[in-house]
Amino acid sequence: MDLFPYKPRQNQKAIMGTINTTLESRGHLVLESGTGSGKTICALSATLAYALEHDKKIIYITRTNSQQQQVITELRSIRLHLTDEKTKEKIFGVGIQGRSNMCPMAHEDNELSQGTSEELSRFCANEKKKARSSKKNGCQYYRHFVEDKEKVKQAVQWVQNTLPTVEMFIEYCEKKNICPYELNKLLVRDALVVVVPYIYVFNVTIRNMLFDWLGLSEEDMILVIDEAHNLPDYIRDLFSSQLSVWMVRNCGYEVDQYGNPSMLDGRLSVKSFCKTLEDIIREIRDSYVYNILENGLRSVNGEKKTDAFLPSHEFVTELTSRMGITPKQLHDIIDDLIAYGEKIQENKQKQNKLPRSYLHKLGLFLDFWINLAHEQYAKLIVDAADGKNPRIEAYCLDPSVGTDILTKFYSTIHMSGTLEPLEEYRDSLGLSPKTTLVSFPSPFPRENRKILYVKDVTTKYSELVKDEGVMDRMWDYVFGICNTFPQNTMVCFPSFNTLSMFQRNTDFSSIKRSIFLEEQQMSQSALMDLVSDFKSHGENEGNGAALFSVMGGRISEGMDFPAEQLEIVVIVGIPYPKPTARQRGLQRYYDMKFRKGWEYTVEAPTARKLLQTIGRLIRDESDRGVAILLDRRAPRFRKYIRDLEPSSHLLKDVQEFLALR
């Protein structure tokens, strides 16, 4: 409690005590506490106190940049609260993001900004090499970092005094013309807290690089995982791999530019191999997704089918038989593709370009595909981009394939406002059965929150098809709420596709207030500007705005909207996962492994999205807000949302609640 900078709320002392007990036993903790209950400050205060006493460091991982900002902000609050100067000096932390965000050259070059961590690492290494050997060539930001010792010394002092967010840090370094990435590598050695994205722990190459900077082993570090409910899906995506028609075509363009070498002693060219690959992917798509019949007709049942399971040996068998090659020869082709791709990477590097090779990626994918563990992956054929870019995909079903690292840390703290059922999270990540599972209720007065649902609308596809009036009633509710109440209102959809449908089929001009719209490919800076502008409307009395967003996105998770910044949340439909082959494969895998396929892969993830979205409303004891679920299926989640109530007169019920100030 010596480090805790605020007056403790309900449960906060208990949360810190639970964390401390876990650290003392070198165990793992899965902790659920309602959104807005102060998990970040509790975790920092408890782990910092322990780390100071036992000479440990804290790796604090987040999913989004906005969550990273909150950690740094709370760290500042702890340091400002302290009166002991020696302890205050030790409370030092830095935030790190990926090279594409931190590299000034990537900010100036669109191609570089799209580079992967591996590509940017190679590009950076080459730029540094040139800068060391020449006064004119290479990265100027690195050169100034190496040569201007006084400027670097001033920058270090500024960071230690300011504890800047990553965005502030990058802006400062660019103004001073020094490399933020290199300066961060210098700073982390003295940092007690290092705040990084998930990938810095779960990507082996990046993790080893970070730990080299720190000069420590895993057992010297405490790992804190923020918004942990995102982690299983994140690891599944990280350990999955795909090959699309678009990527194969880029291999062909690469061949046109850099040459078309032969393989297998001249029997086969790279160009012809790529053309055959593209044909096979399209034909597999036609056969499994479109299900084209002998008479040429496409069978259609209900919603448009977008993916299908692929028999485990189908793709390789089709490839070897069509080309008349053996499995051993396919391995030789893969080796040739990787070698040729590396040659192209070197060539691009000499031209000061991003060292990207699609042939190299192709070789690595094929090697991964033929060697993966079948029981932990689903092989899929996916019809993407409206049929323009089909792909084959190896989808990771079991996130525990990437979580061995967790057992190596001194201790791990997994926390979120929405982790129920806690056993599912523990089991999915392969944590020990001895892991401590704790759930704390919301500390805020229940009467400050109203959660309503209506019974005459739904986003269930079969009902939308049967009754066109359902959609009209849905939009009437949205427009009625937006136009009746002046409070800042967020309207959340199950997906960007549903939001796009709303945009296409409705007239936004009928909403008589300022409108803000989250876009799928919006940059982080543009998104933060959008949210900031929306919040400012809520602080102007009687001039609230409407923000249209998606559940499970960057806005509906991890961003704070205290007081008048958000008072009404409208949830358009239940965000069930789409019934794709990928989703069915996941459910079947969890049925086989835990006998809880529906609960673990459908019900729990849907409830978490709902609760995260509702959780934006109440961030402290004085906040009040109303959430409205526009779907008759809402009662299915009453065990997660216990204060859910039906409404027959929605606008009247909302008005009565808001009038109770």
C-alpha cells in the first residue's frame, strides 16, 4: 500500500493482497475484476513493491497502444505519490512498440511502414552498417544516436524525469533527430517496468532480442498480462499461417523482376510452379467452398459460405500429382524457394528497399504446412475478398502451443474485467491446475447502471431473412435513442461487416447530432483523434455525439470514457462468432479436449465482448450509464449480466433512468 497513489476503492486492497500472495508462492494468477475497478494500478503497485524488495523486473504486456498509455500514466502517478527520493528514482519504466511504429524512417516511407518485424530488422541492420561506415549513407537517426553523446544523455535524462508515453517518446526523438528504437534499447537496462505488446513475449525471436537488451533470464522477471481475455485468440492467430492467391501472384511478379530459375535439374521453373499453385488453390476453393456440381450449378444453403475444411493431405497430394513429383522432390523445391528468396532479399537490401521476398515466404509456408502437428491445427480453404483472393490456411486450434514461456517466468499475473469462466482461460493456455483463480465483483453501486433489452428485434440471420421488418425496427431504435437523448452515445455492432450493412441501408442524415465512425483500417493516431473528439462532445453540456463502433475492437476494449464522455451504449445484436468451418473446428477441438466446446468457444467469448462493451460506461463510483441490447436473445447471457431487464417502452425507460441524477 506504500506505493498505491489513491484512496483505495472496494476490493483494491484484496486484489493487491492476492497478487502479493501469488508472487510469494512464485505461482500463476488468473484474476477477473470488473472494468473500471483499477486493475492496472493494483497490479503495478503490488508487483513494484515485490520487485523492489526481491530484485525483479516487471514485463507488462498489453494488446493495444491505448492500454500501454494507461500503464505509463499510472506509473507516473505512483512516482508522484512517493516522498522517499531513493524509491522514487527506482520507479522507472519504458514503453516499447514495434519497429513500424517507432522507426522514423518508416513514418516517412509507406513501404517500410508495412514491413514485418523481421523485414524491418534486416533493413535496420543494413542501415546501421552503412551509417557506421559513411557520413552520408545509412540511417541519419542512428548516426546521430551514435555520434551525439550529449544529445543522447539529455534524452535519457528527459525520459527518466518525464516517464513519457511511447507516442510522446517517439515525437521527442524525431524532433531531436535520434533513433527512438536505439534509445529504448539503452533505457530498458535501467527500467523496473517494461511495457510491450504481446508479440514481445510470444514471438521467440523478438522475445530473445528483448531479454538480451534486459540482460536477464525469465526467472528474474514478473509477467503481467493486461486484458488477458484477448490472449488465447492472439496466440492462435500468431501461430497460424496462410497462403493466398494474392501472395502467389506476388511470387510471380517477383520472378518477372528478378529472374525465373529452374528447379529439379531444369524440369520445372519457379514461374510454372507458382502458376500451378494458384490454379490448385482456386480449384480447391471451387470444390470445397462453392461445391460446384457436375451440371455447373452452385449449391447455396442459407448464408454465403466462406470457408471449408480441407483434408490434411489434399493440398500436397494435389501438388505432387499434378506436377509429377515425389515428396522428397517437394522438399528440394522448398529449399530452392527459400534460397532464391534470400538472394532477392539481399538484392533489395543493396537497393535500399525493404528486404521482402514473397518466394521466401512461400518456401517457409510450404515447409510449415507439411510439417505441422495435425491434431492442433485445422487445415482450411477460405474464400476471401468476395472470391478474388482465396487462400489455404493452417489455423491454430490450441493456444497452448505458444505458451511454454509462461512457466519460465518468476510469476505471471493474468487479469481482465471479463475472464469468466476462469477455468476456460486456464485450460486454453495450458496453465497448471494449481493456478489461482479469483473473481472480484464490480465495486461500483449497482443502481448506477441500467441494462435493458428489447424482445422484438434480433440480428439472427434466419429471422432477418423471414421478416424484413426486424431490420427497420432495429434502425428505429438506434435513431430514436440518438435523436432523443443529448448524452454521448456509442452504438456498437457485432462486426465491421454489420456496421457496413448499416451504413449502406440507412440514411445517417436522419441522426440529428455529430457522428463519429470507427473504420477497420484506421491508423492508431487517427483512431485516438476520433475518440478524443467524441469525448469532447460529451463534456459540452447538451451537445453530445454518436460514435459508431464494433464490439471486440480497439474502442470497445481498454479505452476509458469517464463521466459525461459516455452515458449510453447501444449494442446492435449478439456478437456470436460466425458459424464458419474455422469456428466449428475450434468448437469440436474443445469438445474433444475439455467436453466444453459450446461454453468455451461460443458462449464465453460472446459474453466477454458484451461485458467489455458495457464496461465502457462505468469507470468510477460517480459514473452512471445505460446499456441497451437490441436482441431478443440477450437473456441467454443472464448468468454473466445479472442485472439485465426487458423493456417494452425503451425510450421511456431510458428517460426515467437518466432523470434520476
